[in-house]
Amino acid sequence: MRTDTIAAPATAPGDGGISVIRISGPRAISVARQVFDRPIRDHRVVFGHIRDPQCGEVIDEAMAILMRAPRSFTREDVVELHCHGGPTVTRRVMALLLAQGVRGAEPGEFTLRAFLHGRIDLAQAEAVADIVRARSDAAQRLALTGLQGRLSATVSALRERLLPLLAYLVARLDFPEEDVPAEDIAPALAAALTVVDDLLAGSRAGVLLRDGARVALIGPPNAGKSSLLNRLLGSDRAIVTAEAGTTRDTLEESVTIDSIPIVLTDTAGLSASPDPIELLGMERSRRVAGVADAIIIVIDGSRPLDPDFPELVALARGRPAIIALNKCDLPAQVQVSRLPLSAHAISATRGDGIDTLARALTETLRGATAGAEAVVANARHVDALRRVDALLRAALDGLAGDLPEDFIAIDVRGALDVLGEITGETAGEDILDAIFSRFCIGK
């Protein structure tokens, strides 16, 4: 358990109206009293001045808020100093606190202390970071359900279902002389597996809302991929010329469409060009398409279909995909109804049909997760649930195959341990270090 006193700015660096500096630990109150010239009271806002105790110089006008343990986020004594914003004030106040023997907080250390003191569990701690990083309203709402403990409650209920099963198996193995009567634990294991499967079914939707989707724009040269990228972004990020083959490398940009964070990747046009540089760009385009969550095939509707069109459709196979039939402002040479995928006529230069295309993209992305409720959004949680799923299936298969009960017990115990990794009961130092190292300082 960490017992020293830490401090860090809790607001983002740079110019701003206010800078909040948080102090937490056993010396938080005494240190604050050394640098703040007015008496501070529990859960009261007090106006005063921050002074250098060595020379009496006023550093800033500020407000101080004291939150005595355990009625604070960390369940330690916490004092917040609300100073004027700006890097100079923040730096000087932090230097003053460090001179009093306070240690600068590590990334995520306030939240880590909240976890170590039982204020929140590990899944809730990760939700704190997700709220900070949320790039859409939907992602923020999903993270908030995690902070409020919805996933934690489900995982705890699962552990409560499995613990009696493990206790039964251990009793049968360790106390054979007690003649513990045989029970059919398969229905209870199957019920637990159903809960895990439901969580996993919704995880794809959760990950989509939390992390967004990678969408590749692919098509032949001069089809209008870069123009479409610029139109979807609402800014001129990609170079657009009438010359085919202008884009020779990938270009990534982020945008939020209908509450879904999306990384759009403009790619080099796919053609039969002998140019070695263009060939390298096309190979990169194929790699990008191979790992994309969804694909927009951009084709020029004012020209007959390119001979490489079947390859474009093949690249999109197995993932959500739509066709943007570009240049609808020109005489049409391709009919939407004749295309093999959901197709939408657009003009990337004029903006015709862009809203419809964007809506079709998000509906396509959501269609891959339709009918599943998003509760799990964290990749670590998804991985843990997949391992639990495998262990519970192994236990059920073992029961069906009349394996010895010690094998079943190993699988059930393993499932309990992995579930504990999600909420923190069985999480080791390596897991904690990996999680909290990704937090920002001051949170």
C-alpha cells in the first residue's frame, strides 16, 4: 500500500481559466496549511492566497477544498488548490509543494489509490480512463455505465454462481470420507456460460463505441477517394488533382459520424500500373483493406466499371462494405442497381448524397453488432471473457466426457481467477502497472 503524499495538476496543461492541483495522502492537510494562508475546512471552498512559506511571497490567489478521508476519491485526505490557469502558475505551485516533501504523482496514481483503498474496483478504474478519452457521447455514456459498476456487478454475480460449484468439487475431492452426495452442476455451468456469451456478443458494439472503426477507402485511380475523404472530414486534408495516381501512400484522419469515432484511410488507387512506386502504394492499400473494420469502395460512375472492380469486391469480402458511386453530377455509365453491394450515388466535389452515404456507413457498422447490448468495451475485458468462455466450455465438455472431478475443478477455478482479473481480486502487479501506466498524470 502506498503511504506517501502525492500531488499533480488535475487539469490539462496549457492556457486555461483554472488550474486544479490535487494533493492526496497523510500529509495533504499539513502541506496545504503550509502554503495556503487561510484555515481550510472539510468539504468547504475557502478563498485565500498561496504563499511561499520561506519568504512569504504570494504565488497566486486561489481556492482550497479539503476532503478528509475516507470521504474522498482516493479515500485518503485530499486537498485541491484551484489556481489561475496557465503553465507558469501551475509550475510554481507544484514546485512549492515538492519543496515541502510531496512527491509528484505517477500516471493514474490517484485512481490507483482509489482502487487499492477499495473505493472502486479495477473495471471501474479503467472506466475512469475511458471517460477521459471518450470521443463521442455514446462512448462517454458507455464508460459511465462502467464507472457506475454495471460490468462489475455482472462479473461479481458470475463469481458468486461459480464459487459454490468450486466449493462442491473441492469438498468431493478433499473430503471423500464425508461422502458428499453427487450433484449435477452442468446446468449451473451452462447458465454462467450463457451470461459470458451475452457479454461477448455485445462486446463488438462496445468496442466500436469506445475505440471506433477503421474504414478504408479503396478504388481505382482518380475515382475520387481523396475528394470523398475531404468531404467526410469537412476539410481539405488530401491532395486532389485531375491526374490519376496522385495518392501513392495511405493517409489517415479521424472523424466522428453519428456518435461512432471513425479513422478514415485514403489509399492509393488499385490498377495495372507498372510504376514501382505505385505498386508499393497499391500493396499498402491491400494491407490496409485487409485489416479495416469496414470498407468504402469508391468508383467513378461516369465511366464503365474498371477491370479491377472484382478485386475490389474481393478485398471487401468478409467485412462491412458499401460502394460510393462517385461523380453522379456527370452522365452515368454505371447503374446502382447493377452493383453487388449496397451502393450510393454521390458527388464528392458537390456534396450530393454524402449524408446518405455517411448514414449508410454507420448503419452498416452497427448492423454487424445488431441485437447485442454493449456492456463490455475494453479489449482486456474481452480477452478475459474469452478465456472464461473457453474454461467453462472445457468444464462442460469434461462433465459430458466423465473426466475426473479434479479436471473440472481446475477449469472452474481458472474461470474464477480470470473473472477476478477483470474486477481486480486476482490481478497481479503486472496487470496493474500495464493499466495505470496508460492513464494521464493527475487522474
